[in-house]
Amino acid sequence: MRTSEDRSFLVLLAAISLAFGWVLWPFSGALLWATLLAIIFAPLYRRALETLPGRRNLAASFTVVVVIVMVLIPVAVVIASLIDQGGELYQRAQSGEISFAHPLQQLKSALPAWATSLSDRLAGIDFSALKERLSSLVVPAGQQLAGHAINIGQLTLEFVASLLVMLYLLFFLLRDGDELNVRIRDALPLRPSHTSEILNAFTLAVRGTIKGIVLVALIQGALGGLIFWVLGLTVPLLAGALMALLSLLPVLGSALVWVPVALYLLVAGSVTKGIILLAFGIFVIGLADNFLRPILVGQSIQMPSYVVLLATVGGLAAFGVNGFVIGPLVAAMFLTAWHIFIASKARQEVRK
């Protein structure tokens, strides 16, 4: 009878937990980022608490203000500048000041006569028709991007609510983090050693993933924006921001920005600028990604770089932008769980 009652209670507990998770799902993003920021800034909170002993509310409030100043305000400024320069780029493309199809004609003109006739025969290329086709695609695409930019720039009620919920949760996760950690350890139906190992792996994965990926993205974005500014190219901040965002994709990453721009410069006649951009992208921006990402991400969460790559790309495909964090976290938990299982099985065999 007792077993039946226990099973019924476990079923009820699972059902209530699922229902509570369903209620919180609209704010899952806010909960995720509040948890991640709390883990990252927990050392700062502890230092503030040492300076303000016994005043947990004040220490947590100070840490939240630091998060706002160091993270949220810079992100808001970058997004605003990104939208502004994106609109500027769209207007210049629409007015014809920047042509995305014209270099194709220049490329054909630069080819030898035999190469031009050969390419036309083999591929049936009609550069005039292709130019018109590209032009017809660029304007609608630009209009669509401009519409998305306007939507992103508007602070909707849902975004404001999620932001406030995130900051609210962050405050309490910082202030009551140690108590929550103890409760989670007690609630998990695992051995204490297994619980400690899994939670430690989760913490290391969060810090390694966030710090490593964000730092690499900022470095690549700063380098990309710098070289665009030095070469006198248009919208350097937009280019840097795009490189920072695309650097979340391992291997290709920021090259999706600087490679097409360098090729455009080469075809458009700015050969020197194109060569400089290609060289800088390969030997500076590319090396920053290839060396820093495995060091800052892979070693911090004790995962091979190829696992980080697969987990990041898979996470982005499954969960969107949040997937660049969720993917490596799931991979870290997967490797840790299997490590515990293999170690436990080995100990049991030794005892036999």
C-alpha cells in the first residue's frame, strides 16, 4: 500500500512540475539568462557581500546594477547603432549608391575574351539578365530586413516584461543562490558525489561557454569593425556587429561577412583594399577564432573543440539564438553523466 501511495505521489509531483513548467514557458528565455548571468556574476556578488557583510539585498542590487551597466546598456547601444547603420546601408543600396549586381558585369569585363565566351557557352550566363535578377531580389530583401529592423527596434510589451522578469529573477538568484544550490542538491535523487559532479560541470559549462563565446565574438567583431573603419568601408559598426553575431557559428563565423566584402572589393576594382581585407581576415580574425575558441570554450568545459562545434551548431538549429548556450550545456551534461556511469560501473567491477 505504501508503495502504491508513493508512486501516486511521484506521478502527482511530476504532473504538477510539468504544469508549472508550462506556466513558466513564456518566460523561459528570461529564466535561462537570469540563471546564466547569476552563475557568471556570482563571484562579483560574493565580493560585494564581503565588502557589505550581512547586507545581501544591497550586494545583490549592486551586482544587478553592474549587469545593467556592463551588459544590457552596451547591448542596447549596439542594437540601436546596428539598426541605424542597417537602415543607412539599405537606403544607399536602394538609391543605387551601392550596387550589388554591378560587379558581376565588371567581372565579365575583366575576363579574357576566350574565358568570357567559354563561360557563356558552358553556363549560359546572361550577365544583363542576372544583374536585373539580383537587383530585383535585393530591393525586396532589403525591405524585409528593414521591416525586421523596425520590429527589433520597437520595445514591445513582451520584451519589456521578459527583461524585467530576468532582472527580478537575477536579483533573487544572486541573493538566495547558495540556499537554492543546497535545495537542488537535496532534491535531486542522486548520490551526493554524483550531484556535486553534475552541478560543478554545469557551472563550468556556463562560465566557459558564455565567457569564451562572448569574448571571442567581441574580439572578432572589434577586429572586423576596426579593419572596415581603417579601409574606409561603409558601416563599420554594422559589419563588426554582424561578425560578432555570426562568430557564434564555429568554423565559418565572421568569414560570412568579410569574405564576400573582400571579393566584392576585388571585383569592383578596389584590389588593394580587397587584398588587405582578405589577409587581415585570414591571419588576424580567423586566427583569433581558431585559437581562442578552443582555449576559452573547450578547455573551460573540458570538451573537445569538435564537440563544442557540433553542440553549438545543433543548439542553434534546435533552440535559435539561445541554442549557442543550451547546446554546449547539454553536451557537457551528457559527457558528465556518461563519465559518472562509466566510473560507477568500473568501481562495481573492481568490487566483484
